[in-house]
Amino acid sequence: SAVISQKPSRDICQRGTSLTIQCQVDSQVTMMFWYRQQPGQSLTLIATANQGSEATYESGFVIDKFPISRPNLTFSTLTVSNMSPEDSSIYLCSVAPPGLAEETQYFGPGTRLLVL
Amino acid sequence: SQQGEEDPQALSIQEGENATMNCSYKTSINNLQWYRQNSGRGLVHLILIRSNEREKHSGRLRVTLDTSKKSSSLLITASRAADTASYFCATRTGGGNKLTFGTGTQLKVEL
């Protein structure tokens, strides 16, 4: 298993500003994922972040809007840039630990973002 | 697009009753997983069923998979108030680790 923490847990931001969300894992993992969950909705994958390579973005998400860093095997950041009220969501990071458990994912507690 | 559609969207039952949630998906899968989310927090993995399996049990959970109908069901027996949460199915396809989540079922278990 893996224990994941996220910072901040929640924030209220003004439109036009940017917020960087941090994700820390207690073990080394190759693959980390960033999801968005809009109010009352399911999870949508934003991008997959592998250490040592550029993040892979899903359709509808672009690097300029959601730049991701992955400096080592235990840490990643997601920045929500030039925010608008439509970006109000819960942002979750997850990991797929190596080995047999790789098929499942472990999730952080999420960052609840409100954009005014 | 969403891989999984779940029904019902919301379910309210009394403690001690069984709860059944259904998930349908569109393409061939490697496995299907169920996750629980409490009050907009992080998701917790419950159970995984592979494409060559038809039924799996874990405690009070029973999952079935019908690949011919591209559907799965999650049964929670003898429900408890603590089971109140949103439940999501997620499918894994191809050789990658990407999961595609369903629309979710909000379960409320009342005392």
C-alpha cells in the first residue's frame, strides 16, 4: 500500500490566479496520476506523471493550464493556472505502487478548490 | 468519455438491508475495480475483479462481472450506517495503468 498526502487540503482563490497542489507519497512509485472531480461528478483523469519524463495529458487538458512537475519518485505538483470558477473542483493525486498492487490505485485525500 | 455508467445514481436503504449497485462499460477490459469515497474525500479501493473472473467476495462485498453484457454489480450485504458513501466502478483497459471511472452511486444507509 501507499500513504499519500496533499497540500493544501482546501483553498479559496480569486479568478486569474494560480494554485500549486503538492502530492507526497511515503514510498517510491513510478506512476502518479492527477484527477479532477467536479462538484457531484465522477473522477476525470487530467494527466499521468512519470518521473524523468514529460507528463501525458488526457484529451481536454493541456500543459499550459495544468503544468505538472515530477522531480523524484515520491513527489509531484499540479498547478491550476489562470483559474476561473469552472476550475472549482476536488483535485486528487493517486499512485499505482509497483508489484502486484500495481493494478490498483491509492488516492490522496484531495484538494478542494473554490474559485471566486 | 466516461467508460462506466452506474445505476442507480442514488440509493437509500435501512441498516441491515443489502445494497446493490450496477456498472456498465463500453469496451473490453483487463479488470474492473470498485472504489468508495466518503464525503468528497480520497477514494479507497474495495475490490478488483479480472476479466476472466465471474464473481469475487471480500467480507460483506460481492462483485460479479458479465463481460458478455459489459456489466458488473457490487452487492453490500447487511449494510451499516458507516457504508454511507459514494461508490465508483473503474475499468482498466489495454496495457497501461489508466483507470476510467464510472458515474458513481451515492449510497445512504439510515439507522
